[in-house]
Amino acid sequence: MKTSIILDEIDRDAVRPAKEFSRYAEYLRFDLARLLIEDEVRWIERDCPGCCYQGAPVLFHKDGVTYHDCPRCFTRFVSPVPEQAALDVLGVRGRAAQFRRHLFEQRLKERFQASLRTNVLDWLLQRCDENSVGGRSYCEIGGENLGWFADVAENRLFEQVTLVSPIPTVLETPGVRQVGSLEQAGQGFDVLVTHTALDRHSDPDGLLGQMADHLAPGGLLAITAACASGLEHRLLGRDAPSLLPLDRLTVFSVEGIQTALERHGLRVIELSTPGRMDVETVASYLAERVPQETGGGDFWRYLMGRSDPMLRRNLQIFLQENLLSSYLRVAAIKA
Ligand SMILES: [Zn+2]
């Protein structure tokens, strides 16, 4: 199995600009608060979406929801979760979703998207080549970041390109079709891709099963997601800045996502955590707090305070090499 390491540094302020990110977090909390007070929204109890463990203990509460930590596969997940129909409505009309799309489309695109897109696309095409995956049909699920999708479509990397998204899109690329659900997309795709849709779905295990059903034999499933095995989540827990409940209803661990994929008949060919922001995220978290507030963070405070300029970079590379970063990239082949 492969593991990708990305050595280029990333500008954390460009990926997660503080002012916009804090406004986005506020909108997410606002949308979640509305869900919590709406009587007609059903909330569903669930088992671990990674390994199906029943009765995972409560880890903490955040913004009115309850996170559990699976003692068997280390996946973190909210339970109960709002029904998917309510999340779909929020995905189209919610304040946070609209703001997120505005950010992607208007601002972040110019500042950092190009290199990030090339990075993800190169990865995808390499895995296709290495595994002799056909180039006929590509399908992206929940694709909000139209920059990635537009690159695939405009560069004619696949003969047929489908976007599964309920969001009205302004994408005007000839030969591209958009449908509202995977059922409408059809069967037998050579490549299925999802960026962060699993994190936001109320039933990621069900969605993985659906995706496996819609792949052609020998087809490739490529996933990017947050990762509960990573330093940011393991060290900061409830305070992890990217742990915003509506965006992270599930945070798979490396063990959890592998177990889930294999359960659906998919063979994992790559499992990587090529995240580049854990160390900077932890460093700025510690810098904003007095030592008494961070307990076991003392070692980390000392480490982050060391003046060796290579230390942070080496640590982030160590995290990537050992699957301990908070961003997950997985590729799997349908048997
Ligand atoms: Zn589990």
C-alpha cells in the first residue's frame, strides 16, 4: 500500500484565513443551532461508522452535539446525528454553505487553489495510471469546490464527467452533466471521487456502500477527508479548530476508513495523511493559551518554542510518514 508525502510547505493563512474562518465557524454554529431547535428534524443514534462498534463512549460535547470516540478503531463521530434530508437542505440554503461556496469561488481560488488542485489531480491521475483504471467515466460526489471539478472537465481527462450535487451550479462546461443524487448518476463509473462529503454526511457508511455499488469492477474510489488519527485532533480534542460539528459529523481514523472500505469490497491501495497544518495549528493554539489551560501540552509548548527552524518542518513530515496528520487521502479499487 502506498503512502504519499507532500514536502512543499503550505501557507496556513491562505488555506484558513483567520477572519473568514472565524466567520464561517459562526455561521456553522448558527445553522446547527437552528437544526437543534427545529421539532421536525429527526436525530438518529448510530454506531461507529468505521468499524460498526456499538456503544462507543462519549468523548465530549460541542455546540450542542455529542462526540463519541471508538475504542476499537479510534474514529470520532457525532451521535445522534441530524437526518440527511435536513443536512441536504442546509447544504444548499444554509448560511455556512453559501459562505463556504462564496469563499471557494471568489477568494481562495485566486490565492491558493491552483497548486492545491494540481496536487490533487496529479495524485488522482497517477493512481489511475498505476492501476490501469479506465479513463472513460468520472463522477464527483458532493463537489462544492468547482475548481477541482472544472479542471477535470475542461482538460478532458475523462470522456464522461458527472457532478453529483443538489446545489445549483454555474458550471458551464460542455459535456458535463450534473445530477442531484448518486441514483440519478448511473452505474459503472471508472473513477468516483469525494472531497470531504463523508465528513458531513449523516451516514458515511451508507454513502461508501452506495459509491462501491456505482463503481465499475476495477474502478477507483478516491477520498479526501479529515483524519482522527492526526495530531490536531488527538492533542486538541474538543478544541481542535477544524472540528466544527456540521463539517465534521464523522472524523475517520486511518484504521476506521480502511475497515469501512474493506467492508464494502474495496481494496485499499493508498492510505496517506499528507496534511501540512497540524504543527502550525497546534503551535498557534498553544501560543494563545496560558500553560495551565493546556495540561499535557507542556511538552508540545516546549517543542514549539525551540528555535531550530527545521524542527516544525521535520515534525510535520514525521506525522505524514507515520499517518499521524489530520488530513486523510485514500484510494481504493473495487474488486
Ligand atoms: Zn470504530
